[in-house]
Amino acid sequence: MDRLQNIDCLIMELLQEQGLHYPLPPTLEEKQHLLRSLMNIRPPWSASDQLLARQDQELQLQLADKGVVGLPETELVEQTKRYSLRLWQGDITRLRADAIVNAANSQMLGCFVPMHRCIDNAIHSAAGIQLRLECATIVQGEEPTGSARITKGYNLPSKFVIHTVGPIIPEGIPTPEQEQQLASCYTSCLALADQCGLENIVFNCISTGEYGFPNRRAAEIAVRSVRQFFVSGGSHHRLNTVVFDVFKQIDYEEYRFLLGKD
């Protein structure tokens, strides 16, 4: 079975299980968009081995198309005896790491909006439906803001995903409590990664974008929180490398400026 046949069978199975009817698109790109949309809206139902095998085959091909990026390919911007901080601008789902961080919603089940541009949607779409299934087993109700949970990475090149719920700033002006919540996102993720024996972790720009946290202040809190984590923990951390992954140029410039400071 070739790639187009495999993705057609996968789409048909997802349509059938949800009682939907939709014509199969003609091109690979359109098929991939429909597949991602169906994955996005799929509840955390159990899945057959056949469905998962077909999905995994397509997602691994998509990863090969994008290309995997190793941490040595990211930009080293700060090095001490205890840790190194790195910076990379691009798609976090391409990075091979011990863990990447997902800016999750409070239900921690991923984004259900088809093809939404949030990082939560991107990570779940690249990992596969197994990620939502695992999340459903570890979270009951709403997850507190600033906490962290860990799952497998599935079809991502990263071994694990650490999920954290950032504060929402509808007016764009965070309160001191919300700034502390954002700091807690970083320290909770770092502590969990260290507890699990991981050596490196990749952060996205938590709570910026649609969550409304100002980019510069969010970057300041992120950098400060990471530095304080390593300083306060002495030399006992196994965790030793943190990558700040940015997507927008404005965030790259903010982090590059902040990490150039002593």
C-alpha cells in the first residue's frame, strides 16, 4: 500500500468512526489537512492497532519531510559549568530532545479546533492520537495553572512531552499573581524533567500569542526562572541544557537580547 492509499484508508476509518461523510481530497497536502482536522476533533476514544499503525506510518513520513533537528544544531547563547542555554527559531515538533514543553489548556487534552495554529494543536497533531489518549488517563477535571505533567512523545522526535497550563491575559497586562504563575510553569517543568532524569528540555513561549502575555515580559520571566532554577539547585541536577524555541521574530529578538546579558 503506497502513501496515498494508506492516508485514504486512515481518513475513511476516522470518518466512519465519527459518523461523518466527506469526499476524499485529490492531493497529498489536502489529504493531510483533512487528516489533521479529523485527528484534532477526535475524542480520546480507544483506537485499533490498524488505525494507529496507519497513522504512525503517515506521521513518520511527515516528520521525514520536515526534517529532524538535533540540539547541537541550535544556537548556544549561554554556557556555565552547571548548564547551557540555547536558542532556536522554528517548529518545535522537529526537535530531537529528551522533552519538549506543550503550552496546554486546562483540560490538557489538546486543541479540538481543526487546524488551529496554536502550539497545543501542532504538538498533538505531530505526536498522534495516542497523546490525547494518554493525557485523558492522567488528568481528571481541570489542571491548575503553573503545574506540569509528563507524557510520552509518540511520533515526535522528542522522547517526552511536558504539558503546562499558562495564565491567560485577556487585557494584555499581567498581574503579579499571573507573573508568578508563568514563572511556576517554567520551574514546574524543569523540576519534573530533572526528577525524571532528563538531561535537556525545550520550551516554547508559554502564554504569549493568543493567551495575551506580553512577549518581552514573558521572555524576562522565562530566562530568570530558568537561571534561578539552576542556581538554587546547586550542582545536583542531571538536567543541564535548556532550549528556548521561538517561532516569531519578535520573540527571537527578545530572547537574544536577554541572553546576551550577564
